[in-house]
Amino acid sequence: MQWIVEYYKDSQGKQPVRDFIHSLPDTAQAKVYRTMNLLKEYGVLLKEPYTKQIRGKIRELRITNNRGAVRILYFTVTGKRLILLHGFIKKTDKTPEREVETAGKRMNDFIEREG
């Protein structure tokens, strides 16, 4: 059974990761969706260079293209579900703290509202 990849939805129904992906050029979007398909197939077994542990339950999906490093932060929940929390273009060697904090806030919001 494949993993289910879902976009985090805020209380107003907005899906920031979906919007982020749609803002990327077509070639970058294609790479993102290709890597997301690997995530659906392998789930938590997908390792580097495609995913990396960031902090606690938060992991990053890693996509490289000619404009830089696309990162999508996510976490797993029961029922083989992966929740995509936050997307950004990485411009430094280290993942910026504010990006991890944004993902953490969304993860906590998801857990509060969805259980």
C-alpha cells in the first residue's frame, strides 16, 4: 500500500505548500512531483539524497534544480500519511531556522485540529 501525501491546510483552507509548488517554474514542478511520487512509494524508507531528518518529527524532501535547492518540510502521521507543511527555496548550506519554525507551527496546528 502506498503512502498518502497530503497538503497541510490552515484554518481558512489555504494550502501553502501547494501554492508554493505552483509558483515554481514548470521544470521545477515536474521534479517536485517526481520526488513526491518516490515519497508516496517508499514513505519513511526513502532516505538521502531525497529526504533528510531536520528536527523531531520534521523531515525535508530535497529537490535540486537549476534555480537552487527546493525544500518541502513534512511529517508523518498514523495511517501511512505524510503531511507537507512548508516549502521554500534553500539559499544557504543550512536550513534556516525560521523555515523550520514555520513548519513546526503548522505541524502543531495540524495536530491540534486533526488530532
